[in-house]
Amino acid sequence: MNYEPVIGLEVHVQLSTKTKIFCGCSTNFGASPNTQTCPVCLGLPGVLPVLNKDVVQRAIETALATNCNVVERCIFHRKNYFYPDLPKGYQISQYDMPLGENGWIQIKLDGKVKKIRITRVHMEEDAGKLIHSENSEDLRSRVDLNRAGVPLLEIVSEPDISSPEEAYQYLVSLKQILEYLEISDCNMEEGSLRCDANISIRSVGESGLGTKAELKNMNSFKGVQKALEYEIIRQEKLLGKGEKVVQETRLWNTDLNRTESMRSKEEAHDYRYFPEPDLVNIIVDKEWVSKTRRSLPELPQARRDRLKNEYGLSDYDVEVLTMDKRVADYFEECSKYFPNCKMIANWITGDVLAVSKDRKISINDLNVSPKQLGELLGLIENGTISGKIAKDVFQDMVCTGKDAKQVVSEKGLVQLSDERELVSIIDKIIKQNPKPVNDFRSGKQNALGFLVGQIMKETKGKANPQVVNRILKSKLS
Amino acid sequence: MKHTLTAHELTKLLISRDVSSEELTRAVYEHIGKTDKQIGAYITLTKDTAIEQAKEADKRIKEKRGVAPLTGIPIAIKDNMCVKDVLCTCASKMLNDFVPPYNATVINKLRENGLVFLGKTNMDEFAMGSSTETSCFKITRNPWDTNAIPGGSSGGSAAAVASDQAILSIGSDTGGSIRQPASHCGIVGMKPTYGRVSRYGLVAFASSLDQIGPLTKDVWDCAALLEVISGYDPLDSTSLRMDSPDYMSFLNKDIKNIKIGVPKEYFIEGIDKDVELAVKGAIKKLEKLGAIIEEVSLPHTEYAVATYYIIAPAEASANLARYDGVKYGYRAKGEGVDNDLLGMYENTRKEGFGAEVKRRIMLGTHTLSSGYYDAYYLKAQKVRTLIKQDFDKAFKKFDILVTPTSPTPAFKIGEKTDDPLQMYLSDIFTIPTNLAGLPAISLPCGLNKNGLPMGLQLIGDYFDEGKILQVAHAFEQSTDFHRSKAI
Ligand SMILES: [Zn+2]
């Protein structure tokens, strides 16, 4: 029998607000344990939460960017469960009245565009973190509550995703949107973006849903894809044998590349949601929504369209340049200093991104500003240096942070275009190489390449290749 | 006998510097030393810091710098409000070593006004009870009859004021926990409008019902203390964003043509005959003072107790989840517990909480659980709205509603401890105002045949504490009930 998977994703993203969602503590990552805490996020007796308005602002932005309907009145609920990283014994979250509902985002796979519907976008607080001792003499676990109360958005998709590749593309597209909104650094390894997946399979053509498994513990987009691939095969095997899929939570084991059942005791939760009495209704009036809509930054799709039309770039260039907002920003900034946009695009998609990938740093931390890149390309355009030399100059700039002009003049790399000087060098080479000269005159075209090579060697690569070609050809004809 | 005076009598003596706050404070402690063995009002006394605070108040008065109406007056604090660096137990084994690192907003306000903190008073465990008998430490006795309960849950605060072991005190009221003990101890107790006083730093029992308020010897003191503690607090999202009026300006006014409603549902079968007579006498008195008295119906009153015992335990079950032995407070130890998280949770909560608290946690956990939520919690919220609407309707016509505070005077210690339902019914007249969020006061309206005090409850419209104080003060000034002393 042929099966098809039905997949829905739940993404949790940490918002990069300055302070936590219900208190004034900092949200910075990496501080020593429990130093970014106060009575409120420690859940001490008697404290009360006060909602950080900035969180609501970011939530509205995200809801709008994912085409959700922003509801006028929403509330928080308490989600009750016991765990040592949860200081109050409940998480303040949203339940049946989330801030955003009924949205969608677009994904692209193999050139085809597909809409994935978004069920909801809601706000909640993060829990703390357990630190388990790795020392066998000391089996205690410790609790770090720096993360407790860091604002999270939960973005839930409808089960519209029908393959692990689509799931991957969905995550890429969603991450792109979140990055364009600058609401999170979306770092899955640091846990600022987390993804759980619900997956079931059904016979092709069937409309009902099979029993789903919830997959957790994936720490990269590729991990999500692999976990789904594994799970599809596992469920297919079960059904093939006439067995049933059990509804359960399964953890992705990165080392063994497989999903494993979580003990059922831990997942048998009745969260006993009820409206949070310590907080009042969140009212988002139409004016707030329209003001936010007006102030939204350009989103990935709009930017792709614009880059294509405004700069006449190819689909490929646009795709690569807009993958990361910072790269697109870099491109546009550079274009203020250098008019040939195709050439900028070639350089960014080529040398610039190669270096950035190589050094594992963002394009902004590259030591070469868009202005500096523009100046470098200007030197190629006006013939000061050749494109080949420019590649070396760029590497130099990355290492030293110097301007292109400075590198070129310090290393004496200015291109030799002076005809009189070149003529005397060319004459010398012709004299020294009678055989290649004759070869060329008798029709062997490669001989010309050899002679040009000799001239470049003589000038340490600085000779202007176009000028050399022109003079050489006229001398030999 | 300085400690037997009211705050407004003492304020005059402090300002004229006939008495110093330090002398007064020492006198109160001396009296506590003699009396509290018998009464048991206090859990913790903070004499050293109190003397420091009193000296500072004296300095303020001497230098005429930052003197407020209650500067230098000693006050007792219910043991469910956080005072930085002072034990805050909620009368529970669970918190018997908990020392908060911060001040409740009311505590800051009291300190800014220069009041002197005597100590923390006994209460029902986590404010769950009507007799102060669920305290894990001790019972508190009624100063009028030491075989009787002082009421609860703010029983320690009420008994402290009634026995002159404090000039003023503050308590918290979730279903009557200020008014009922005030009634039983023959003093004045007020629950302000929900949101009038910040809850920040009040250890939560039921968040949508809890409200801090004054327990005092008379209405003037009540108004003065309310003025100190009320006001918007950015740390409490449910606190009212409005300025508090000048409560003192409502005192010493007549009550001619004030319309007072008498809800017929509050004069039910089972109400103590003496209480009924006293309250009816009080109503006659109000009429004589010029008020217009009329009967009114609050038809959903009979559902109030049931509604309350769904909503309050539901919220409590979540509010008390943080007491899990992980971060502070009591933690169970022993085999099968030390290396097992679930075992640690279970034993900590089994051993750390008393029976009444566990009963309510179980009730609340049950009513919130899936499959029961709609039938209990959601329905209770709907009834709560109906109860509110009853009051809204009544206040379209009336300025004040008058009722007994409690159906009976103080009952005997141990009388109802085995019968939770009977215990719950002692709050039958105070619960509806918590559900509605309305302000209400209890003030003395006579003694029964055994010499036990009885309370009159005045309920006002939202934000209308002023009118309550006006009527209460007029009533008080025309009677001598507030002058009777327990000891
Ligand atoms: Zn904090």
C-alpha cells in the first residue's frame, strides 16, 4: 500500500526583547546561572506578573507577517504541571484565545509554490533549564532560572505539510520571516528556536487522519527532516505489519538517528488550563494593528520581487541574496557605492559569501563594509586592477580591514595600462620567443596565450590583459 | 494605658509629643508579653526593628519632616504579606522557614508613612479557614471568650487589635477573612474594592478574590489606614488605575436620605436570633439617622458559597503549586524521596500542607481537570456574573446594602473543625462581595446574651468605600458598641 505523511509543526521562538515577559530581568543568553532572576521570575510567594508590552508588539508583528488575524481581545491562561524548571508550578501561556489565528506562509520546493496554513501565534513564558551533573559521584541536578520568563512565541501550523522536505522548507521560510522582522536570533543550537513535529501517515487518497506521534528534541532543521523521514518509515512498517501507531511523544536521538518513545508517565498530562487571574485582558485595537502593519519591515517575498525588478537580477541571485536579510541589506547598501548591480551580486554570491561561510561569521562581521566592497569593484571597473587581482585584494581586506585602495597601493598592484611601457615589454617578449611567435603566425592560436602569460609574468600580473591582447595581436599580424 | 487607645487618639499625643512612638511601642510589647500567651495572636514578633522604626518615627515627628497621619503607630501584619528579611510562614509548615527578600507594596506604603511593625499574626494556613484553627503553629483565642475562636482567616490580626496587642492591623479577605474575624472580635474590618489595594507581596490564595484591608478599633482608624494602603500599583496588573479619594472627608457627615437596601436573602433560617435582633436594631438606628431603608432582593445569593468553593480552590490549586520542595520552604526527606523527583514532590506536599489546604487543592485540581472544567469552573464563572449583576441592579437604586457579617457570633474552638461544610457556611454573608469584587465593612453592632460581639456588614458599590465609611462612622458615633472592650 502507498502511504502519505501528514505533518504539522509547532515552532517556539524566543523573542529578543530586552527584558523578560513578566518582569524586568534581562534576557541575555549565557550569563552565569540564576544571575538574571528576581522574585517574579523565581516564582516566590506573593509576586505578580506584569506583561511586557514589547512582547505583545512583537507578537502582533509576527502574526501579521504570517498573515494571521490579530484578535482584538485575548487572554493568558495558566498551564499547570510540575517540573523543577517551572518555578510557579504553572506556565503562563495562551490557550483558546491566542493573539493571532488563521494565517499562512508560502514555501517553495522544486520551483513549486505552496501555502502552509498557520493555526495560531501565541505568547508564553519560557521555563528554566536543568543542569544535570555528569559526575557519577554527584548525581544532583541543578536548576538555572535565567531562562524562566524569557518571552516565547509559539507558531503552530495546520497539518498541511506533506513531506520532510516541505517541513524543512517551511522552517527555512518561517525563520526567514522571523529574521526579517528582527524579533529573534533564531538560533536552534542555543535554543532560541525550537521545533516539535506532529506526524501521522495515511493511505494515499484517504481524507481522514491516522494516529499521530509527536516528535521532540530535534536541534536543527536537518534534524527535523531526518526525524520525520525516520518516523515515516517506522509508521509505514507498523501499518504494513498490520500493527497500530500509538499516540505518544517520541524523542529524536541525534546520535543513533532514530526516534525513541518517551515514557508514557511523563506525557500523561492534564494541564488544567484556566484563565490567568493575575493578568487583565490584552486589548489590541484596530489602530495598534494598523500602526504595526504600516511599520512592518519588508518581508522576504516582497524583497525578492523588488530586488528582481529594481536591480534586474536573476532568480538565482535574488534567492541567494534574500536568504539572509543581512545579505540583502549588504547588497543594497553596496549598490549605493557602485552602479553595476549584477557585478555586486556576482561578488556577494561568490567570494563574499564563501568567506563568510568559511569563517562561520555573518556578513556584517566580515571586516569589509558594503562601501569598501563597492570601492573595490570600482577599481576593477576603472581598470586600476584586474578582476583576478581584485580577488586577492578582497582576501587581504577581510584579514586587515583596510580599504581596497590602500591594499592596492601598499602592495603596488595598480594595473599596468600605459601603452608605451607595455609596447617595450611586448617587444622584448617577442624578441625572446621567436618560436611561439612563428607558431602563432602560422595559425596556432594557443601560442598567443603563451605569449600573454609571459607578459603577465614579466609584469607580475599587473598588465592590463585587454591592452596586452590588443597590442600583441597588432604586432603579430 | 497608651496601648488601649485608638490610632487617632494616639496620633494627637504623638504630635503633641506627650507620648513618643518608642514609649508606645514598648508599652504594646509589654502588653503582648503579658497577654499573648493566652491569646496567641502572633507568630513572629520583630521587637528590635520595631523599636528602630519607632525611634525613626519620633525623629520625623520631632523634625516635622514627612509626618503622615499614622506615623509612629504600631501595626500588626498578617503572616501572608511579605516583609523583607522577616519570616513569612502563612501559618504553614510548608513555609516555616521562608524569609522573603522583598517587601509587599502595602508594606512599603506603611513604611513610607512611618508605621511601626510589631510582628506577623497568626492565621488559617494559607488563609484557608474561618477560625484560625488550621494554622500549623497554634490556635488563636477570642479575646472576648478564650474558649471561642477569633474567626478567620485573619484571626490573629483581629485578636491582636481586640486585645490591644496592636493599635492597627492589616489582614486579607478572600471570602470574609477580614470582616468575619472583625465581627467576632468586636472591631472594624474592611475589604476594599478588588484592585483598590495592591496584592503584590500578598501570598496568593485565590487571586481573583484576595484583597488586603484594615482591621481597626474604630471607623476613623479604618479610614486612615485605608488611605495609607490603597492606590494604583504598577506591580499589580489588576490594581485600579485611579486615585484613591480622601477617605477622611467622608467621616463626620450625616446620612440623611442615603438609600440603604436590606437584602432579604441575608435573613435566612439558621441565622442566630441574637444576630438577627442586633442587625435589625442597627437598621432601625440607621433609619433614625435619616437613611431611607428598603428591602431588596439579591436572588442568586444562595449559590454564592457553592460558586466560591469552586473558584477559590481552583485558583488556589495553581497558586500553591509552587510549594514543591524544589526552591524554598519545606522539603520531604528520606528513602524513596531523596533520589526520586515524583516521590519528593508527593511527600513534600503531603507532609508540608495541612488537611484543609490539601482538601482545597484537591477540590480545585478536580474542578479544573478535563471533563469537569465546563461543569464546574466555567459554570461557576457564569454564576459569579449573575451574582455581580444582582449587585449592579441593587446599586442602581441603593447607596449601601446592610446585612449581618456572620450568621452567628464566634463559635467554640473545635466546634466545626470536623465539619468543613458548617465551617464554610460561616462565610455565607461575606462571600458574595468577594465574588462581585465589591467593598464592604464589618463594624460592631452589639453583644449577644453571652457577651460576644456581633458585626454589621455594610456593602458599597464599586470604588465607593467613602460612602461605606460615611454610613459606618455615622452609625458608630451614635452607638457605644465600639467602646466595649474585650479585656
Ligand atoms: Zn525576573
